[in-house]
Amino acid sequence: MLRLIRRPPYPGELRHELVWSATFLGGAAAAFLWFATGWSLPDCLLMKWTGLPCLGCGSTRSARCLVAFDPWQALLYHPGFTLTVLGLCLWTLYSAYVLVSRDPLRLRIAMDESGRSWLRRGLVAGLLLHWVWQVFYLIRA
């Protein structure tokens, strides 16, 4: 079973709220600067060789749409990337709240072996559905 719990951090535990929020904000700033300069990324080799998109195809177009504040088009280009970025935005807001309020309890995921198994199955199914969407949408785009 997967559960979201609140608990105090363990002694010496990584400060996830600070580390991952800073990483996300740094990556977002780097992406914004990258797109502001007009630089582009190399073409996808899998798409070039097989005509089928890889799991990352469309993420650059999706990021460009997010930087231009067009989330619906970003969702069409790459749903996985867009939802991941939106989830990271929510995590950053939560982290800011925890760091500013000095809340002693932290959100963590607790799972047993069956929860790990369901999580693995869900991730594989999600990746497969995501790739089917990309084949359907990106080949026609």
C-alpha cells in the first residue's frame, strides 16, 4: 500500500524540500535562458532512424509552450513532461511553505512491497500509454 505521511525528518536525512526545489528552479531558469537565446537541440535519432518518437520526443516543444505560458498546447506535445513540470511546481510551492513556516513535519511516501509492485506496474503502464499517445499525436504533428 502507498501512503502519504507526515513525519519529522530523520537525523542526517537529505533536505528534499530544499534540494529538489532549487534543482527545479535552476533547471527552469536554464530552460528559459536557453529558449530566450534561440538555441535548439539536436534532432531525435530514434525518430530519424525509425520514424517513431522516443519517450522524450516533444518535450522541447512542450517546454517552449510552457515558457510561453501555453499549458494546453504543452500538454498536447508531451503530456508526461508537462505533468511532471506542473507536479514540480506544486512541490516547489509546498517546499517554500515548509521552509518559510519552519514546519517540523515533512511529507513522505511510505510503501510496503505490494505498494512498490503497484507503483512499478503503474509506471510501466503510464510510460506505455504515454508512448502510444506520442506515436498517435507526434507523427501527425
